[in-house]
Amino acid sequence: MIKPFDLLMGILNDIEERLKDDISADTLAAKYSLSSSHLQRLFHFTFGQSIGIYIRLRKLSASIEDLLNTDLNVLSIALEYSLGYEQSYIRAFKREFGITPGELRKKGQIIKIKPPLQLFDSNKFNDGISFGPDFVMIPKFFTIGKKYKIPISEQYILPPILMNHFYNNERKEIKNPIELNEIICISTAAEKNADYCYFMPSVHVKSLDEIPDGFDTFTFQSSLCARFHFVGPEETQLNIFEIKRNFLFIDDFIKSINQNYLHKRNEITIDRIYLSAYAGKYKLWEWFTPVARKK
């Protein structure tokens, strides 16, 4: 199986090399022996945008060079970049840039284009890809799960075991899940100087109206959070070595003197894990911690 970094690097390069071709998620998926839906989910999870929209915006952005540096008419440029006929190209161009191709030629206005997405060596993380942090506002949400007291000495050992057990067994008892194939793990601090913490694998639910016997609940209050995410090959278990590597990456940022946020990692962290994403080929792990701007 091709590694996600190599796969996505190849796809980004293919898009740039074929901006004047009739390229799509379907043609790219066929080249890499993937299903189109698999590729679209992987691209969206990794870059946070639709591959189809990205291709269209890159084509529109690339067409500007021909508009400004050649005498080709608008129809010829539209056809050259496989953007439909003249009127559909003009509508898409104005929707994206707020000006028609003809007006751009007359006015020479500066416009913001969609630059190519890039992957760097710093994104390459073992067999997967790492990104972060970005900063997101997470609204209030509820989860139902099983809460455990974890000794600090085993904080990397027990959670993946408990999470996988919860995923394979207990989650099926929850009646009103928003997404059953997603596990949200809540880690919270215990009393000051305690040698343990709390860990709760859970499922995101619509409400706390139906709580199965023996289950626990958690309510997250809306907060600004730092978000890291990792895309990697799917494995049967999320193992201790993978978790430690990811947290070393996160720690490097948190300890940096150049970032402008205070992290509350010692209070609560949230792991959101898609264990069966991309038809069993890859998984997504998102890690959040509440933050506040430094004063």
C-alpha cells in the first residue's frame, strides 16, 4: 500500500502538471488504484477541502497567466483549461475573483489566487503525515463512554487498549450516536499532584437523554482549541509507539517560545480517531487542547 505522504505528494504534482487536462478525482483515483470516494475523503481529511473544488480553483488561478500574457480569447482559454465554454468560465471566474476575465485584462487589478498546496519534509511523519497546529473554535458537545482511572506510569500503555476494547464492544450499546465509527477520547487531570489521570473513550452523541447502564457522560463547553492531525496507514491497533511519536511532535510546538497561545493540556485533551476511515486503508487522528491567547 502506498504511504499517504507519497500518495498525496503524487496527486498534488499530477494536478499541477495536468491543469490543462480534464483531470478529476475519478481520473486520479484510477491512476493510483483507489476508489474515487476513498481519495476524496483522504484529500478532505488531510487538507480540509474538496479535491474537486481545489482542482477547479487551481485551473482558474493558472488561467490568469494566459489572460494577462497572451492574446488568446476567453473561449480559447476556457477550453484550454477544460473549464467549460465561455459563459461558464466567466461565471466561475467572477464567483472566485470578483471580476470577469475581460475586466481583469482591462483594469490590471491585483487579485488573490489559489496557490498550489504543498507538502514539506516537516509534514512527513514515519509512515504518515502530520499537520498542526491550527486553531479552531469547538462548539459545545456531548459524549457517552466509559471512564477509567489511569496511573501516570501507564498513560501511554492502557489508553489504546481501553479504546480498542470500547470500539469493538461497548460503543454498540450507545443509542443516539452522531458517528459510530469515530471514537472521542477525553483525558482529564485528577487532583493536584495525583499519580493518575482520567481517560474516557466515548462516542459523540446528540444529547444525554439515553445513557446505557454503567456508562459515563462528558460535556465539553465551547472553547478555542489548538488542533493537530495525523493521517496514516490503518492498523488493527493504535499502538503505544505511534502515540508517543505523535505527542513528541505536539510537545515540540507547545514548548516553543514563538507561539502566542497558552495551552491547557494539563487540564484536558481530546483525541478524535476515525478507526475505519478510507475503506480500511488509512486512519485519521485529531488531537485538541483548549488554548487562550497570551496577554
